[in-house]
Amino acid sequence: MDLQIALILGQDGITNGAIYALLALALVLVFAVTRVIFIPQGEFVAYGALTLAMIENGFFPATMWLLLGAGVVVTLADGVSAIRAGQSRKVVGIAGVNLIYPLLLLALVWSLPLRDLPLAVQVLLTLLIVVPMGPMMYRLVYQPIADAPVLVLLIMSIAAHVAMVGLGLVFFGPEGYRTSPFSNARFEIGPMFVTGQTIWVILSSLVFIVALALFFSKTIYGKALRATAINPNGARLMGISPMLAGKLTFFLAALIGALSGVLISPITTIYYDTGFLIGLKGFVAAIIGGLSSYPIAAAGALMVGLLESFSSFWASAYKEVIVFTLVIPVLVWRSLTTHHMEEEE
Amino acid sequence: MKFNKALLAAIGLAFSVGAAHAQIKVGVTVSATGPAASLGIPERNTADLMPKEIAGQAIQYIVLDDASDTTSAVKNIRRFVDEDRVDVVLGSTTTPNSLAMIEVAAESRTPMISWAASSRIVEPVDDVRRWVFKTPQNDQHMATAIIEHMTNHGIKTVGFIGFADAYGEGWLEHFRTLAGLRGLDVVSTQQYNRTDTSVTGQVLQLISANPDAILIAGSGTPAALPQRTLVERRYAGKIYQTHGVANNDFLRVCGRDCEGTFLPAGPVLVADQLPDSNPVKASALTYIRAYEAAHGAGSVSTFGAHAWDSGVLLEAAVPEALKVAQPGTAEFRAALRDALENVSEAAGAHGIFNMSPTDHLGLDQRARVMVQIQNGTWKLAD
């Protein structure tokens, strides 16, 4: 191994690490606010990438139907409970968000010449389709059992993951897609070259992380989420709706997932079931951060990316083994250094 | 009361009609979902096109999905032999599934025709594998084709990158053995996973070994990743793929980066380019026409053709078996097995089948051609 190879591997590792970092942040956020271990995080990556691929190929994105279907179910569920509670005026708002929005989007997607749109518009459409599924998923899957033990929430996560992978196969078919890169630029820096897409991935991740940090420290919604994460009961007493916090969290998680998918789909082929493994590596990073620390999780994600890249060079057959074995020393170290507190249930 | 009598009569009639037309039952288990879905879906589509009647006997197909899962495949074949009492089992798509099924086939004395590639499914023909046949070419067939092509083009050193699973391992084993015999030097071997998002490390290792050619042993679109990375890193030698990539999705995903790639494949892939003298041309075109008539032009894949070939084998064997016994009996199943073993010169989409008591595949050199990717399509190479 010489310096050049080390540089190339390092670049590769940092690119993947940036994506893992985004996912790890989403996992930490979701767990902190709702106590859900969000296994389907990876599916949002695949849905984002494949929806963009379908739009790019001029097909009608099948995820649109899922959005519409989920919207109908949420409208029914929320509408009925609103009427029962005697707040029939709320129904209009509920239907507006969950039913009218998907229908308008459907009409828009239907009428646009998808293939000829500029890439930025295609990406925007993808996000408009995929991201609202996050809050809807929270409403349908997690909100009814929001107070259940972590284990029950985890089991629901696995169920949601399996359902989303199955639907993914129906929507996108078994074959993978690769979308066209945001930029075809190539920069030669000394002995190595950097592609435009790599720079896009790293910069967008950085921008997104900074934006998240600002959101949590400066905005009222961000502060509300932080408050819920630190002390759910206290936050509720201060008038922060746990339901709103949950939906907002899942909105962010879906946004991060779909955005990651859009960013990496020009670099690698994405299949309907690719998301799980990417999400799992983000999860390893989130575990390194103890499912609570954002900076340690992000650093852990970079470590996972670099470890993966270098182990693929030295011992390609054992790459995954090496990456996932990383969890064991981390868990040992954490269990030795932190004082375990029983969860109140 | 009157109504009840009429109903009973109707039911009786229905049953007697069923009995009068004894039919041949075929159980099909196919991996139409799960990781092998891209192979399984064309196979399931092909099952709808297989002969509905052979020698005056109606054929009933019972098609079940095993989701690329070994346990489900075994469950399916158990159902076929215990509940449906089928005369023959077709499938499954993958090697692990097929290997798990052969015990059940042998135990229930039901002939089985697998659509999976590994030679271990039918070799050696022992007491268990007596009942098992298969239609896809062995990996060895394909590996010899690649090695022949390499030595003919002056290649001395080869790098290898393959899936870290049974497919890649199997190829590595065959390729290494055969390359050793022909004096080719395998200078670097790397592995990766179907789900990997980057193979930069492996590709750097390969390039630093500087081989004349690189063989990528992967199947389906995941085999495009090493190729794209090799091109990105400006590898200048020849690149070979295996027949596992011979579908149009691979061309779509790999795009320009796959120009010039060589691979071995069943003749059905380039059937219209074969010379008229080629014995497989007519039978391969028959399949392509049948499939494309049902699913649209350009939709055909070589994987579905393996399923089609099992129909060809049945068409050749069933008339012989009918001379011995009636469908639905153990005698018929035994006779069908014997007849399958004696199939000779049956022209399928992938080659000419000549079965024997020691060869339950029956394909020869006519079952493969070398193909090159040119302008985004498959071209017959010399």
C-alpha cells in the first residue's frame, strides 16, 4: 500500500462515512424523541433513490400510490377520531394534509414530462413524494402504541421494515438502478482524482448536519424536539405535543433517508433491498454514539466508512465481519464506562 | 330436498369428469420474490407458456413462490408430493433451494428438474440424485469457454473478483482449477458482496497486480459495480463477466462502462445472430417468439429459457412414460424418471439435451457461445 492507494481508500471511506453519518444522526434523533429503533430508515434511502430513478427514466413513480394509500388511511383514522371527539372542523385540515396534498402531487406528477425535467426538479419531486411517508408512518405504525416498551416498538419497526421491502419489490422490481450524477466534474489533485458527485455527497452531508444543529439550537420546533428527548413528561407538561414531536422527528428521518438515497444513487446501484445494509451501518455508528450523542455517532460513522474501505482492500472476504465486529468492543467499553439506568416502564 | 339432490348430482358429475380426464400434475416452485427474483420472475412467466397438453394428456401446473428461501422451497415440494401428489417437480431457481429439495424428491420417488446452475445438484448421480435433473449449463461449461477465449487471445495473467457467496466461490474453484490446466496465472483474487456500495479497495488490489484480464464472477446487476470501478480507475486490460449477467437490466445499469466486455452465455441470448446451421437456433427462436408474444419485445431473458427447457424435456419424456403407466401413480413417476434419463437430441432454447444414467444435464459444447457487449447489445464473438 502506498500513499496514493491510501488516499483513494480514504476518499472512498469518507464518502460512504458521510452517508452513514446522516443516517446515524437520524437514528439517534428518532430514538431520543420516540424511543423507536428505526429499522426502516434504510428503506427511505432505497425509496428515495429508486423514486428518483423512476422519474429519471420517465416512469410514473409507483411510490406515489403508497403515499396516496397511506394518506387515505391516515385521513380515515384521524378523521374518525376527530369527529368522535366532536372536533369535526379539524377534519378539513386533516384531509388537506393527508388526502388533498397527495392528490395534487399525483396530478402534478401525472401531468409533468418527468424525463425532461431538470435534475433539481426531479430531486425535489422525489423528496415531495417520499418524505411525507415518514410522518404518515409514525401516525399509522408507532403513534397508536407510542407508550409501549422499547421492545414492542422495535418489533413494530421490523414489521414496518419487512412491509416496506416487500412493497419496494412490487414498486421497483428486483433489478437495481443508478441515477445520473449531479455533476460530471472530475478534479485531479496530485496523484488522485475526486469526482463531482463525491464532493456533492460530502458537502451536502456537512450542510445538512450544520442545518440540523441550527434547527435544534435556534428554532422553537427544534428546541421542542430536544426537550422531548431529554424529558418527555416534562416536555408534555410544558405543552409540547408528543404526537407532533413524533411526526416532526419522522419527517426529519424520512428527509434524511430520502436525501441520502438521492445522493448515493449516482455512486452505486441501488436495489429495493439495498437500504437495510446501509441503514445497518448507520446503526453501528449510532450505537457507537450510544444512541444519544450526535457528534460521537457522526465520528463513528466516518470510522465505519473508513474501516469498510480499508478492510475491503486488505481482506475483502471479511469486510462485513470486520465492520460489524466493531460493535462488540464498543458495547463492552460502553457497558464498562456508563452507569446503566433501568428504563422506567 | 330436490335442490340437494341436484347439487349432489352436480358434484358427482364434476368429480367423474375430473377422473375421466386423468391429467399430469406438475409442481413448480420458483423464486419470484427475494434476492433471486430477477431470475425467478422470467421463469415464472415462462411457466405460463409451457406445454398445456402432451400426447393428449392435459398438464396442470401448480406454481408456488418460495421467496428465494430454502425452507419455503422444501415446504413447497412437501406440499407437492404429499397433498397435490404431482407427477414431476420443476425448480427451484437457486442452487441452495434445489439442493434442499432433492432429498424430498428422492424420498417420495418423484422426478425433479432443477433450474439452478450448480453441478452439485445432479453430480454424482447417486441413489438420491437418480431422481434429479437440471437444465442450466454447469459453471464448468462456462468457465472452459472463458479460458479458451483467454488463451486464444494471448492472455497470460488473470485477476479474479467474485461474490462472497456460493456463486463466486464456485466460480473461483472451477476457474482456478481449469486455469491451472491451461497455464493461465491467477494473480489476484478478491471478493465482494452483492449489496456492497463500493469495491474501490478490491479494484485497487486487482489493478496493482496488473493482470492481462480480469474476470468478474457475479450475477445480475450487482456485477456491474466492479466493472464500473475498474473503468473509473482506468484499467486497460480485457474484462470478462460470467453468464450470470446475461440480462438486459445489466446492460442498462452498466451502460457505457461495459462496452467490449466478454462473457459466455447460452445461445438463446444471441439466437438471431447464430448461423442457420446452428442446431439450437430454431428452438431458441421458438422460445423467444413465445415469450415476447406474451410479454413484449425485448423482454426475454436467458433465465426463463432454463424453465422452458424443462418443458422441452417433459415433452420428450412424457409420451414414453405414458406407454408404461397412468399419471398420478408411482409407476408413472418411475417411468417418467426413466424416460427423462433416456432423452436424446431434445432441442431446447439453451442447447441439445442428451441425458444418460451418469449425466442428468445432458448439455455439451453446443450449449454455450462467447458474447461481447457492443453498442449496448449482445454480439456473438468469435
